[in-house]
Amino acid sequence: MDREPEELQFLGAFGIYKEAYKIIFSLRKIFSQITLALILPMSLIFLIHKEISNALFRKILINESNLDQTIVGSPKYNKLSHLISTELITLWLFKVAYFTFLLIFSLLSTSAVVYTIACIYTGKEATFKKVMSVVPKVWKRLMVTFLWTFLAFSAYNIAAVIVLFAALLSVNSTYDADLVIGIVLVIAYLLGFVYLSLIWHLACVVSVLEDIRGIEAMNKSKGLIRGKTGVAMIIFSKLAFSVFVLQFAFQRLVVDGWSLGVVDRVGYGIICLLVLLKLVLFALVIQTVLYFVCKSYHHEGIDKSALSDHLDVYQLGEYVPLKAKDVQLEQFEV
């Protein structure tokens, strides 16, 4: 990033997009290597999951339909019942494996991108070998933050369901009124979900660059995002919508596109994969740029020499995390 720290606070959504693009373009080689090594497997897992899940689910539905037409207690009934149970277990095991590997590659990708941009910010040389040697030492910190975020999302979803049912049951109204109440609550839920997602993404960057993790990183992220919430929500909403559109296109053209032929389905699948690769990399760079923008907005200076020293420590046998005081030494004058 060639901007002065004081200038970053004035960046809006377009300015953050532009800064992220400049960073990716300036280090095309290393980001291409990170994409092939980490983001590509994650994207493949994300897309292939749809195809395999649908195939397993279709088999279960067919066997359940055959089961309904079979005499209860017959050998065929018992065989189909056992087969359905086995297929359900297979489906759930596949789901668990999918989320596990997706999470691992997601945390590894985040670690690699954040570290690379931190090197750029401090003027250090970032090589692929150096980045990959650091990643295993950093992603565990992100795992702690993810677990706390998972608990926060779980509590939020439970509270949302309770509020929804309480609101609908406590009001004796018409169907139209209930519908309006439901729509308002759903919109409020989505806004809260987006806000919580923003805190999580920024907390991931905080966990890598500062000596805090978990709920402390989330609290720090919440404070940093204050004042830039609108810009961040616009950016995140656009990225989330782009992923949704891409996922919908993959579902229609590849997973359910039997009438298109094998060649066309493979072609559309490759296009969706390439777009997803660029989208994920762009999103990871954006969340890191947003961290520096928020730091600048709150007039929190970052000592580049201290940050550079701690980036060097990543290369040693023991990981010494960057202390918060090193990242927030003084407030600069606007």
C-alpha cells in the first residue's frame, strides 16, 4: 500500500476496492501461488460439495420413495431401510468432512493473505516459501477466533428464533399483519447477521496482526468497525451477493444442467471455479485493507518497524505474536 496511514481513513467502498486491486496486481505472482496452493482447493471443495450432496440426497429420496411402496417387514423393506440409514450416515459424514476441510483451507488462506499484505505494508519482501512457512503458525490463532465466532452465531440464531416465535405468538393479528411482522424481523435478522459476519472477518485480521484472539479479537473488531460500519456492510453485502449468484449459477448450469450435456457442464463449472477464485482472493485482500482503513479512521498509528520485527519473528522456531502496543503505539494528528 503506497498511501500514507492518514489517507486510508478517507477511503470509501470504491477506494477500498481500488486499493485491493492495486495490491493484487502489484504482487500477481505470489497471490497466484497462494491461490493455487490454498484458495483453489477451498473453492473446489465448495463447488464439488454441491454436486456430491445432491447426488447423495437424490439417492436417498429415490430409496425412500421405493420404501413407501414396499410391504413393511418384508426382506426388501428391511434392505431398503438399512440402505437409507447407511446413505444418511454417509451424507452427514460427508457434510462434516466438507465443513472441516473448508474451514481449514479458509483459515490457511486468510493467514497467507494477511501476512503477505502486512509484508507489503512494512516494505518487506514477501515470497511464497516464506508465506507458507508462516501459515501453520498463524492459523491456530484464527481457529480460536472462529470457535468464539461460532458460539456467537449460534447464540444469535437461537435468540432470533425465540424472538420470532414470541413476536408472532404474542400478537393476535391477521395473516397480513403476521406476514409484515415476519418480514421486518427477517430483515432485522439479516442486518444483524451481516454485522456479525463483518466483526468475524475483521477479527481474523486482528488475530493475525495483534496479540489477541477469540472474544478479545471480536471486541477489538467491533470497536474498529465503528464509524465504518456502513461502508463495510455495503462491501460485504456485495461480495456475499456475488457468491450467492455464482452458487446459484453453478447449481442451475452444472449440478442441475443435465440437458446441457457433459461438455457444456464442465465448461460452465470451470468458469464458475475461475470466477470464485478471483472473488475469494479479492474478498480476503479487502478484509485486510479494511483493517488498516479502520485503524486509520480511529487515528491509531501502526509502527511499521515494530510490525516488521514481528514479521521476522514468524520465521524463527517459536512464534512471538505481535503485541497490541506495537500496533497501536500512538495516535497521529489528522
